[in-house]
Amino acid sequence: MKMTACRTAAITCAILAQAVAWADTPQLTVVPQPMVSTGLAAGYPFEAWFYLDRSSDPTVPGYAVRAGATIRFTFPNDFTPRPDGVLEAVMLNGWVHGVISTKLTAKFDDKDPRTVVIHLDQPIFSGAPERPGLKAIHLRTGEVNPPKGGDYSILVQFHEADALSGTTETIAHITDRPVPNVGAYNQLHGGRNEDWQHVKSGMEAPLPIDFLVTLPEESRSVISLKPATGGGLHILSDGRLIGSITTQGVPTTLTAQSLGPGFSRLGIIEVLAKAGSTAGIARIVASLEGGTQYVIHLVVERTGP
């Protein structure tokens, strides 16, 4: 009895120690890559973003990570390795095209083809307003997603990664089929971030806000906007209603901006945002029916002293 009690106590302590270690490790959230509609769809190659638990606001610091750190992503057996699959990993500041220019090596583990190992050959620094540090990881593995939709656990381990060091789990929600996808698109303004712009009350945001709409099997449709009754905008595909752009938080007025047929066929739409008289945070929410949504933030500041 005494031996059994000791063994039980030891197992309990080990479980508690692991739970504490996991609780101290930053959490990750798996979200669709903004430019594809198949990355989290059953039977398609895996591609997604792993968001860390830091605000996308560029004034909020991300994580600093030393050179030599490794990150391991272990996928469950439901994912099928592909010898000819493309493996890519990109460290991100937290917004589209906000790439962190650091050298790294990504490969599959020699003993486990479902484990991706990323080695940072150079450090990632944190603190500069427009380069706040690591906030997200873009991962494209080439592995084939499970044949059925559902929630699948991915084990993530950070080794010698400073504040990130430890082990955690995150969930990849695999859909039965590709879904309409909408995300921010910053390429039209020199890669400058359109999210978290600061604007004086009553004024227009310095940069237009661009979204990219990706529809499964409808790559040549014309994406456009038109005003919605009661405010906001409708998103249309060849004239058919497929989604909306609305506002939340402090009052903000949205106006559709025409970019021409070339951009429309690429799925790029642009919105001008004008702040109201109330200071605070405005959220501009683009949503697609049966698909994803993306939120852009606008910081409205009071005019005058």
C-alpha cells in the first residue's frame, strides 16, 4: 500500500509539474493564412498562421528570441506526410507582410516526418514600434490535412527560446471543405501596416484599408463593394452578396474605393475610414458568409488639447 501511495504521489506531482510548465508557456492560436482558402481544409496541404498571445498593436512588444532557439511542431497521425511537400516557415511581427528578417532553418525531424523543426540562426529582437518582435509564425508544411473536418491537437515545443521556452498544445480546426477567406492586404502601400492606425476625431485614416477576398474555385470572380442600408458595406462576388464590412466600437464611417477591374478580379477591395467625434478604438470587421472574418483596428484620438 505504501509503495502504491508513493507511486501515485509521484505521478500526481509529475502531472502537476507538467501542468505548471504548460501554464507558463505562451499560448498559440491557429488561424487561416490570409491569402489561401485551402490551408485548413480536409484533404489539402496544411498552411496556417500560429498567433502568439500578444496584441497585433505594433506598440505592444512581442517576444524576443535568442539565436539557437528551436521550435518543434508535432502533428497528429491524422496528417499525412508528403515527400514532395513544400516546407516553409516565416516569423512575423503580427500582421500581413510584417516579416521578421532573420535567418532560420526549417526541416522535418529525421525520426518523425510529422514534426517540423525550426532553428533560429539569428536572434529576434523586441521593442521597436514598427518591429515589435515575434507575434506569429506562418507555417506551410506540405502535409495533407486529415480527410475529415474536426479539431486536431498540435504539440508545440520551444527550446532555449527565452520567455517562450516550454511546451504547449494548440488546436487546428480543419473544415470539411475550403471556405471563403478574407484577410488584410498591405501590398498597395509599400507594405505599411493598415491596422492600428492613429487618426484624429473627424478625420480620415492616413492609409486606405485593403482586404483580400479568396473564394474556393472562384478565382476569376469580380469582387466589389456597395453601401449597405444602415451603414457599412456589402461584399459582392459577380454582383452576388457574399459578406459585409461593418464597424464596432466608436463611430466610424466607411466609404468604398474603386481600384479598377484588375484588382477586383484578384479579390482586392479598398475602404476609406473616417473617424467620428468620439475618441477610442474602432473595429472594422470584414466577414464572409460561411467563411472567415478579419478585424482592422483604428485608434481615434481627440482633436485639440
